[in-house]
Amino acid sequence: MSTGARPGRAARRRSRRRPPPLAQRHGLDAVRWLVPAGITADGEAPGALEALQARFPALADPGATALTARFAAGEIVDADGRAWDVEDPVRPGDELWFHRELRPEAIPDVELPVLHLDDHLLVIDKPHDMATMPRGAHVLASALVRLRRETGIEKLVPLHRLDRRTAGVLAFGIRPEERPAYQRLFADREVDKEYEALVARTSACTLALSAGERAVLRDRLIKERGELRTQVLPGEPNAETVLEVLSTREDDVRHLRLAPRTGRTHQLRVQLAARGAPILGEDLYPHSVPEPGMPLQLLARRLAFEDPFTAERREFTSERELTPGSRTLSR
């Protein structure tokens, strides 16, 4: 069946790329470093050890295996699987492949409920405080790595992401070659996304949050590279969310339904906090809090779209419930 638009340039490059010379380890792909232009200095190419250590300083961490020992053991290879020597000159276009060394990591004993599995899709009901992708301190405990190891589906790829602190419906692709078509659905806003949140109505709240109230939140959200938080800035809006108040409580907590029409980083969290209605358990907006007192009360309730490969209407719904428990709120 036709998948619509022609795959993008990056997808075509990936399809032409040879299989990795190193197999997955612990559910993780090997790292591939493509040596960039300008690597030579005064016309001389650096050695593989010097170049790799300059690009990845963390490899010289005292707690890691010495990089010279890893070269000696043949753990640093080229695109054909041949081992690099420490003195081998590297030039633009060369590839160096290696496995990352992992720090000790606690993996929470929590299930990953599967909502759907077929030849194309694996959809789970992600718990709170679980990263989608391996990153930083969350590697083996990330949903992707855990699912690869538990299902044996080595080529599993995420089709979208949820914040680590957000729970709910998260979809993965079984076949990497199908990933671009699914991701185009998200890019073209052809996926219906529905979230639920419990928010605290503070004295600074600018929203009418009576039961049944509706609003459309429009902002210009910018997240600079290297910055932890997304900012709300003046200018043309690039983020839009439809809000509906489902219910209210006497302690100024509101239960919201949220339908984001765009997909900016931390969009729902920052839009609500900017209007004086932070999500319960929020630890980042408007200010960082070292240890949140509860899971972030944000749930990706529903995901729906027309499947580009089966032409079926796909609809997945989380079975989780928001449970705030006790809270402390500064007003």
C-alpha cells in the first residue's frame, strides 16, 4: 500500500546505510561517529585515539575502561567492522563505532503494560517518571531499552516521545523503515492527542477554570539548545492547546482535558504554569524543584490516527488514573 509522500532526505540516507558493524548490547545501539570535515590540522590527520577522545571527553572518565585498552581489545571499529588502532589516522568521512559504557543504574520494578502489538506497532501505557529514550542517567531504565530487552524486538523505534515525568499512551514502530511515514502523521498534525491533567488554581491564575469552561491557549514557546526550560516569549504563537475543565475540587484543584495542536517541548506544562495553573507535581515551571513530592499529574490519555500501512483507524487509550494524594502549594 502506498504511504503517501516520498520519504525525506534523512530517511533515504538511513535506508542506504549499511547494517551496523556492532550488534546491540543491553538493548542499546552502538555509537557511530562520522568524522567531520576540518578534522585535519596543518594538513595532518590525528590518530584515532586522539580524535575520539577530543570528540567524546567522557570516554576519559577515570571510572571508565581506559580508551587505550578498548582499542587494544578491538572494541573500536570502522564501518566494515575492522578494528581501529590508536595511531591510525582518521579523515573526514571515516566512521568509528563503539559501545558506550554504562554507569550503575537502578531500574524500577514497574511493569510496562502493552495496549497493542501487531506487525507494525507496539503501544504501551507508560508509567510516570520513565524516559522514552535512553538519555543521561536514564538508559537501561528507559522505555525503549526495556522493551527491546523484554520483547526481543531489536529494531524497535519510538514514533513520538513523552516527557519522562508524563505517563500514558506511547507508540513504537516495529519496522524502522516505516518510522518516517508514522512520524509524518505527527508532523502534519494528523494525530489526535488527548491529555488529562490535575492543576492547582493559584491566586495568580488568569484562566476561568469553572467546570465546563473551554479555552484555547496560544503562545510562542522557545527552548534554546542546552537550556533545561522552555520559555514563553513575545511574538507569533507557535504552540496551541485546546483546554476543557472536566471538574473542580474545593481545594482549588481542577481536572482538565487538553488537546495540543502542536508538539513543543514541555508545551502543556509551560502553558499552564505561565497562566498561574501549574500541574500538580510540577518540578520545573516556573522554577526548578530538586525533589518533586508526587508524580507529575499529566497523562497522555488517548492517541488516534489513520494508519498509513493498514488504512485502519487506530485508537489507543490509557487505563491509568491521575492520583495526586497530598500536596503542598505555595501561593
